[in-house]
Amino acid sequence: MRKVFSLFLLLLLAFFTASSTVLAAPDDRPAHIVGHVRNSATGEFLPHVLVTVKGHHISVSTDVKGHYMLKNLPLGELEVEVDVPGFVPQTHKVTTTPDATLVSDFELVPQGVTLGDVVVSATRNVTKRRLAPTLVNVLDAKSLTTRKVRSSRRR
């Protein structure tokens, strides 16, 4: 009986030693970053914007209200980047600590988007209408106003 009791105490001591080691190591607990992305000119939240942690393969898209949450991030200094077409890209430097949730909101400044020239070209061979692979009817505004349109549904 005495051996069983001493074995029980030994196991109990080992359990508390292991659990205190786990509790004493706060570096294993991840950090989180939350925030919003909004248009600085209108104040509207921007949905479906990609928020990326540079140097890591971690990214998330904002929801329809412009809110994002980056979970289980590595500890230390991180660069969070938002790059959206039509806005000036922004990067925030954030230092994460164990078991902390940080707030990082982005106010994006609109930027004009300049597109290059668009060239449309086509070639056409003479084809009789009835021989064309697809039947095409062309209606102008005059034919729509003079023609009576009937519903295909029967009442």
C-alpha cells in the first residue's frame, strides 16, 4: 500500500511539474491582429480587401463591413500590408506579444487608375445571314416603340 501511495505522489509531482512548465512558457501562445479597412475620402468600409502579413504566407480578406482578423500570428515585429487597386498601398509595422490582440485600422487614400490604350480590331468575311452559325437580329429604338411586346406567359 505504501508503494502505491508513493507512486501516486511521484506521478502527481510529475504532473504538476509538467503543467507549471507549460504555463510558464507564454511564448507558445499566439498573437492576433484585428481592424477595419476604410476609404479615407468617404469613410466607407471596404469589403473583400486582401490584408497580408509581409514575409509570411498569412493573409485574410475583409468581410462585407471591412473588418478583418489575423489569427495565430508569430511573435515579434510584423509588417501588415493592404494593397487595393484604386488606392495608395499602406503598410503598418506591428509588434506582437504573446496572447495579445492588437488593433490596426487602415484608412486608404483613393488614387486615380490610369489604363493604357485599348485597341479593338476585327476581320469579317461576307456571310449570308441564313448561313451564319448564329442567328442575329438587330433592333433599334424605333422598332421597339412601334412593336407591341407580348408576354410569353399565359394567364
